[in-house]
Amino acid sequence: MATKKSTDNKFEGFSDEERAAMKEHAQELKKAARRNASKADGEKDVLAKIAEMPEQDRVMGERLHAIITANGPELMPKLWYGQPAYARDGKVVCYFQGAYKFKARYATLGFDEAANLDDGTMWPTSFALTELTDEVEAQIAELIKRAAS
């Protein structure tokens, strides 16, 4: 997460979007503690969050959800910092961040440490998404299979 700095490089704190994401994460943790979250509960939460997104991100989020659940059926959908994520044994494997979240020019498909994508001493952990073509969807499906293994 980026932090705001004034013109004299003095730290001014987190951006409004960053503070909102942290608050959402705290609420997610409280909600999870109150209920014993099941896969169905997580999927309901993720689909509701995707439905709230602006159209371009929503369409991409719906398609990614379908790809991820088909290629990583053992992954449990959940919210993570207010965004759709998919976990194994409680640890996030991958997540989708819509472009709207931090006013970015592209959406992001990211992978966290629990993803089995290690390849030598350096490998990508996130991908910018502007469009989901058949070729991109096939690449994502393969990444999800590897990450979830």
C-alpha cells in the first residue's frame, strides 16, 4: 500500500482508500469470528462484493470467480481487505482487486505466499488485467491450478 507524502516528503498517513480497506478487513475478521464461516458463506460474501463493483470490474470479477472456483475447487472464497479472495487452510492463495478500489487503470489478479507458484529465485505475484480474452482466461486457469496445488 502506498502512503501519502506532502511536497516536503513528510509522511501524512494512509490514503482514504487504504484506510477504508483496513476498516473492511477488520470488519471481515470480526464477522468471521462471530460465525464459523463455511465455503457457502464465503462464496455468498464474495459474490455480494463482486455485485457491488462498477460494471467493468464486476464482469471481470464474475468471470474470474468462475475460473478460480472451477480450477481450484479446494479453495475457499472469502473477503480479504474488502476484495474477493480464495484461501487454502485459512491462508489467502489468490485475490482479485478491481481497478476502482484504488482508482487504478487496471484490475489486479494477485497471489499471496500460500500460492504454489515458486519458480527459481524470482516469479510474478500479481498480474494487471484490462480484459479477459480466451487466451488470458486459459493462462489464469493454469496459474490457479498451480497455485492451488
